Amino acid sequence: MHYFKKIILVVLLVIFNSCGSYFNQPLYQEPSRVGEFSKSTDKLLDLPDAAQKLEVAVYNFSDQTGQFKPVENGSTFSTAVTQGGTTILIKALEDSGWFKPIERENLSNLTTERNIIRNTKQEYIKNLDPNTPPLPPLLYAGLILEGGIISYDTNIVTGGIGARYFGLGASSQYRQDRITVYLRAVSTTSGEILKTIYVSKTILSQSLSGNFFRFVKFQRLLEAETGITQSEPVQIAVKDAIEKAVHDLIIEGVKDQLWSSKDGKEVNDQLVNKYLEDKKFEESKALYNRLFVDREYKNSISLSGGANLIDGDFATKRLGFYGAATYQHNINNFFDIAIDGAVFDLNNGEQYQNIFGSLGINGVFNLLPKDDLAPFIYAGPGLVVDIRETVNEQTLFGRAFFKLQYGAGIQYKLNPRVGIKLFGEHNVVLSDELDFRINGNRDDFYFNFGIGVNYNFNWKNKSKKENIEDLENED
């Protein structure tokens, strides 16, 4: 029974980690259904009505990558992405409500059918009223949309995690691909390219599995395995990218006053402002979804709290309190200068306990200065000062020791002004007398561990007008 409990545990872990797919396994045939929405469909459908729909033609919007589906063995003539980009684009234009799509992809079929109608009327309908109007003319487009799917990059991010112990194992793997779409609007009257839109979309594939493999008795092998794999459909990703491109084309046209919503300037401004805000956020992200935050402020102050642990000449080591205040000045994107003051408790239990203050100057190196989640390292000299008057009838106040400190941490920027940081610090005291005991050749040292809050700011600089007013007041 002990082994069966392990099996059940592994199965439950795998199922709960992928329950969305696991409990929706395709165990029976399903009827046809309406196609799924992508993440951008709702944004496209929620656009306000256009002041006037624009006739637009799409001759070709297809795969320009030339890639074929990868297979493990043999070869295939199946393409990596859909060849129906024109159809997806026309549907997106129709759903937006801002355009009248005109058939141009199979224009020869349309003109052939119109010729058949015309010839049939002339040759076979003898009693045709001479006043019967001819076929109406074809609509012509004010805009032509061009472009296509210009790249499909596979395995831009891959990874996984797994563990196995005593025949019991579980693993998870993932892979991320990326598809890129360009869409441009061309004026049919002048041939001018009015707008070009660039959109990319990632495609995620995940695999989760668990297994058990063990000899439970002599010549008795117990083996169990379960798992689930889920891949985002490439067609849905292409649809999402194209719909996003159409949405952005509409708002860019509103911004440049090429067209307008039916509700006028107020709604136009709302659309554009929301779009520019989203665009700024999206442009701050790098290729691997890293969020970049510009360092707008040169100075910061922070308050930190945590724990302290001494490693001196006594065997007993207990955690003490730690608190600090820090001022930091930005030299450039990568380097800062920091000054900190701290109060902490060195605790060796009944053998020794004392409260100290410290002052340190550090050079800070920011490893990823523009990331919202960024590691940093620092080092510098400092001073430790005893701030207790007496301990065991010994006068302590004013004892001072030089030290060197270095540490590392990670900071998360909630916004340009406020951030949270976690850090650990090693302090090497250049003396073995910190704990009133000299033993061996090694100096005393201690560790600080803390969490802090940063507030970023700039010192107010006087404007040119204020400087002139100050000079006039002095005169």
C-alpha cells in the first residue's frame, strides 16, 4: 500500500498542475463549432462605430517565411504557418466595422462570373427590356492593405524542470515560438504608404509528466506514467497578430486624422490616449518579455529591516534585529554610490550580546539597470561603533572598528518612484575584539539580511526664471 500511495501522490501533483487540460481531455468526438476568439478579438469588436466605412482591398496577405513544418523523421510539404492570411485579414477588417472589404484575392473569378452574366443576358434573353440597366460597376478601393507573415521563429525560449527519487519522478517542459506580422496601408490615389504596423505574438507549448518505476518484490516491477501536453494553435496566434495589427492601424489612422469615429473628437482622443499608453508599455518590453523601466530619478532613499547573525569567537549564534536607512545617488545606468547607517544587535546568547551602529559607503553595480526585476551587487568600507554604554560593567560606548562589507540583492520596481528590495550582506570587521574575545587568527564578522522599500526622487533644480528672480532680489 505504501507504493500505491506514492503513485497516487505523483498522479495528483501532475493533474493539479495541469488540471485545465487534464480534466478536458478529448475522450469523444465533438461537433463543429464557431471558431474561437483570440486575445485581440474583443478589442477589435469593442471599437466605436466609424464615421464612414472605407473601401479597402486586400490582394495578398500570406506567409512570406517559406518555412515548412519540422518533423523528426522524413520530410513534409506542410508549411509552418497558415497560408490563409488573406482570409483572416478580411475577416478582421469586417469585424472591426471600420472597413468595407472588397474582393481582390480572386478577382479573375469575379470578373469571369460577371462576363457570364452579361453574355447570358445578351444572347439568351431575347425579350430583354432594352431599358434594363446594365450590371452595376465594381466598387473600387481607396486603400490597399499589403504585408504578410514575415517570420516564424521557433524555440526562442526552451526550458523545464524535473526531479526523480527512488523511482518516483515528475517533470515539466516548455517551449516558446514567435510569429511576426507586418501590415501597411497604401493610398490608391497617390501610392503613398500611409501607415505600417508591426506586431509580434508568442506561441507557447507546455508538457507535464509524472512517472513511477520500481521493483516492489523479486521479479515484480511496478510502473505507472501520466502526463499532458498542450500547444497553442499557430492559426489562433496568426489570427491574434492580424487582429491586433488591424486594431492598431485603425487607431494610428485616427491619431493622424486619416479617418474618425462617428462620435467625434472626444472619443477619438480617448482611443488614441489609451492606445499610446498601451503602446508605451509594450515598447518597454524586450524580446523575452523583459519589462524595461527608464531611470528617471537620480536619487533614492530607502528604509530596511531584517535580521543579523554574528560569526565571532563564541559557539552560540542567534539572530538579532537589523535596521538601516540608505541614501543612494545614481552615477550612470550601471553604477551608484550609496551611504547607509544601520543599527543592529549582535547576539551570542548568554555569552555575549550588544547593540552597535554602523556607517558604510558602497559602490553599487546594477546588473540589469532597466529591468523592473533587477539584481545588484555592492561593496565598500565602513565603520562599526558601539552605542551601548556598559555591558557587564565594562564601558563600551564609542568603541569603533573599521570594516569591509559586500553584498547582493534584487529589486522590484513597483513604479518609477517606488521599489522593493531583498538583500544579504557580509561584514568583515578588521578586528577580533568586536565580541570582547580574541581567539584564533580570524577577525570577527557578521551577516545582515533584510527587506527594504526605496523611494526615488530628483533634487529640485531652479528654473532660469527663478535664478533671474533671485539675482534681482539680491540687487
